[in-house]
Amino acid sequence: MPDDVKSHAIASPSSEDAAFEELAIQALSKLSAHRRFSPADRAEQDISLLCDALLDDDPTTLRPVVTKLLDGDITPETFIQSYAGDAARRIGTMWEENKISFADVTIAVARLQESVRRIQSRNVNFLNMENRPEVLIVVPRDEDHMIGAFICRDAFEELGCTCTLSIGQRVREVSMLAGSHRFDMVGISISSSRTVKTAARLVKEIRTKLRRSTPIVIGGGITQQDRDLCAETGADLATSDPKKAVEFCNIVSRTTASGEQHVS
């Protein structure tokens, strides 16, 4: 056999080898695709997309993004109970890392809450079926903490509540928000002594707008100090334990966890 023919014969794979190689390529391709688009990765991409839209200079960017998510395999319940909280925490982390300004955070959170309210209004049956108590969590304008508010929100939602966040709003804006809805509890989160007077103003103003005798609770790092916060602010209770707040306000709890959950 000529050398060139012999060389060609040795280099040419058999039909069985070629078929096996093709199957291996297909298997690796499918495995790669599966890893690339795993549920966790997909959720991560969705949250990033949502955060980008919340922080975009163009306010019209958000609605198409939310619509796209809900038109996919994201249910309204998943968006409200998971995606919104994840996006809020990520934005809070970005602020703590000095990647965005407090003004950016305030605008993004307001946009996020508007989206949640819009979804809730289209899914009244879901909310009525759940029959969740509604809690307003306020971080006063003089405060600069934020992650604690999101942790607090998660803790109350684990106890079966639906939460609305008010971060960095003026006293009048907070009181108008409190009076615009029949909340079952209003929580004010403060971290230091310098915000106690602001909290007192908030309590006084909120009470003038409430439609009923809604309990007002002071929480946050300030509760670790040895002082009579109820006397100083006019609130009904001072505690950093959401479970105690829920029990005090006579809100039905759905949590199966026991023990205290302190938040700041």
C-alpha cells in the first residue's frame, strides 16, 4: 500500500467512532446549555435585569421588564414574595457599597413598590385568599440604614404579613401613605437617639391620618437602649422582635418558627 494511502487510512476514524463522537458532542452541548440556563442562573439574570430597570434614568423602562417576567414562568406571587425582596436587598447592598446614591435607592424602591401594588391590584383574588395582615414599615428621612428594613420586611412576611416600605420620605408623605390604606400595623425603624424626635413627629402626624386605631410600633437598634420609647414618641410598643409586634397588634401569625427574631 502506498504511503499516502496508508497514512489516510490510519487517520480516518471508523463510522462507529464518528457516531460516538457525534453523540458525545450532543450530550456535552445539552449539558452545557442546562448549566447555562439553570433555574438559579435564570433567576439571577432576572433579578439583575429588574435592578437595572429600577435604576434606569428612564422610568418607562421598568414596566416592559416586569411584563416580560410575568409573561414568562414567573407568577405574580413569586414576583411579590421573592423577586421584589431580592431586588430590594441587592439595591440596598449596592448603596452600602457606595455604588449608587441614596436618591437612587429611594427612587428605585418607590418604583418597585408601585410595580408590586399594580400587580396586587390585578391579583385581588390571590390577596383575598391569603387574607394577609398589612404592615407599613417606615425608615425616617433622617435615618441612613436600609438593609435592616429589608430584613424586617422579610421577617414580617414570614409571619404571614404583606409589607409596604417607606424609606426616606418626608413626614407628610409618610402620613399620607399611612392614611391612604387600611394598614393593620405601622412600624417605624430607628437606629439612634438622633431620630427619636423625628419618630415622635411621625407618630403624631400618622395618627391624624389613620382611618382606625392602628397600632404604631417603634423598632430598630434604638430599642436596645434603656429608655421609655413609648413615652418619648407616643408609640404603642417598642420592640425589635416582629413576633412580639404581631402578637401585640393581634395580627394572625402563620409562622411555624418559634423564638424571637430580632431585626435592626
